[in-house]
Amino acid sequence: EWTMQKFLDEAIAQIRHTVGEKGQVLAAVSGGVDSTVAAKLMKEAIGSRFWAVLVNNGVMRLNECEQVQKDLSEALGINLTVVDASQQFLDGLKGIEDPEKKRKFIGGKFIDIFEEEAIKIEKAAASDPTKAGKIEFFMQGTLYPDVIESLSFKGPSATIKTHHNVGGLPARMANGQGLKLIEPLRSLYKDEVRALGRALGIPEELVMRHPFPGPGIAVRILGEVTPEKVEIARQADHIFISEIRKAGIYDRISQAYAAVDPSRAVGVMGDKRVYGYIVVLRAVTTTDFMTAEAYNFPWEFLQRVMNRIVNEVHGVCRVVYDITSKPPGTIELE
Ligand code: XMP
């Protein structure tokens, strides 16, 4: 009979067997469910011979980098290095309007930064007398549906958007640097990953986190990404998600966020005419993320969020709720 505890014991034994007594493992983490569960599993199996790297790409959510650092490093004891490359990303995003170009830039830059860090970590790992082993492995939090998707890749429909995430990047790492791939979650579905996370003692709030795209809020700002718009998206998103949590409906929604439409609209605030950005709220329910429906919020809820955003977020004078289903809309705006 298959149980999560058995799976966990076997997964740990398997990792130890693969990695050996001295082997060391590198991974990119995001704070998302998959990479967090995979990282905790590696930590349980091989302790600090597992090295996790979080790259701050400048388009993470409000206080997210600090929060992930607390969760993974302090609470879960994972050996984590945080690289703050936010300025490099924001500089490079200047002037890019096309969604695919944004994705390509962020994905490419991510690999460059990650590789630079990997070299530093390899040196540290090799010179640490308590470890004195080489980094030979690269860990990815690939799930079963990702495996299936890549096997059944049939052409253009699968490339509607270039998906970049920490699980998708390291073909080059794995080949280029001769690192062998470890994918401890590759036989699991999402709900099983969550169950495994609970078995590993990961807090419920982390286990139930909504997915967040690799290119972050860059794909939630239509057109050019600027520090000002990033700040607006962050503040608005924080208000929206806090209200969702307060209403006790976070777990009923599959994914929710606030985006910025940089076309501007006229409004009045106090007795002054203002000209501000439009914030787009999106919240969907879905089982497989291939199709989705907009979440049916109570009207009062949406009014409360609207009021808070126009009053608290400087530079915004309109709030709209996106009710488009997928298809034809995608979950992200870009
Ligand atoms: P769409 O917008 O295609 O999104 O309906 C489906 C799911 O995929 C996520 N998504 C991404 N995840 N890198 C990621 O890691 C990406 O480039 C990316 N684009 C979309 C999206 O958040 C949703 O969960």
C-alpha cells in the first residue's frame, strides 16, 4: 500500500544513494510550493550538502524575497544563498515592451546570474573541509505533469507562451557544467507534492501557496516595466491578496493577483482631477491551469478592494476586475 510516509522514506533513501557520502547538490528555488518541498526533502536527505539559490530578479512581490529567506533558511533550515540582482534585471527591462522579449530577457539573465553564483558555490563547497566534495548534481522540482507535457510536446500550441521557471531553465546547467539531474518529485501530482510538504512539516500557508510565474510581476505589467509600475503592482497585489486571506477564501481560489495597465484614465480625488494608471484584478479557479474561470467574488468584496487600492496606492485612479475565462484569456495578462 502506497503512503506518503513510505514515499518520503524511500525518496530520502534514494537521494542518499544517488548522491553518496560526499556528493553535493545545487538548485534554484523560488519560494513556490514545488521548489520548497523539493528543497526541504533534499535538506532532510543530505543536510547542508544541498545548496539552494534564490535570485531576486526585481519583479518579485512585496517583501517576498525577505519572506522566502525567512521561510526557507530560518524556518526550514535549508542552506540558502540569496543573490540580489534586482537592479540588473530592472535596468535590462528598460524599453522592452514585447511579452516574449521580456520572458526571454528574464530567463536568460536568470541563467547568467545563477551560473555566476554556482561557480562561487562550487568553490566554497570544494574548500569546506567539513564537506570537501564536489557539486555533481543539479536538483529540479519537476512534477509528473511537467514530465508528461515535455514528452507530449506537439509544436506551436505548446509554445503559446515561453514558460520560464526555476524548473525549466537548467538544461544548459545540466549539460554545460556536467551536472547530473535529480528530480525527486517527478512522479508526483501537485496535490501529492502538497501532501509531501505537510509530511515534511512545511507550514500550511507555504504548502497552499498559489503559483507565481518565473518572470514575476513583469508579466503583470502590460508593456514596459518601470520601477514605478513595479511598485504600484506590488502595493495593489498586496492589498488584494491580504483581503482575500482576510475573507478566508485564499484556498478556494487557484491564483489571484493585481496587474497594472499603463494606459491612464481620468478621475477625481478630493476636489482634484487626477490622471492615473488602471489596476486590473484577476482571480481564477482551475484544476489544471489549462482552462480556468474567473472567481465569483461578492460585490462588497470587490468594492472594498477597489476602495483600498485607489486610496492607498499612489498613481492609481481606476480598478477593474477581469472576468475573462481561459480560453480565450490566459491566466496571466501577458
Ligand atoms: P497562462 O497565463 O499561460 O498561465 O494561462 C498558466 C499558468 O502558468 C503560469 N505561468 C508561468 N509560470 N513561468 C512560469 O513559471 C512563466 O513564464 C509563466 N507564464 C505563466 C501562470 O502563472 C499560471 O499558473
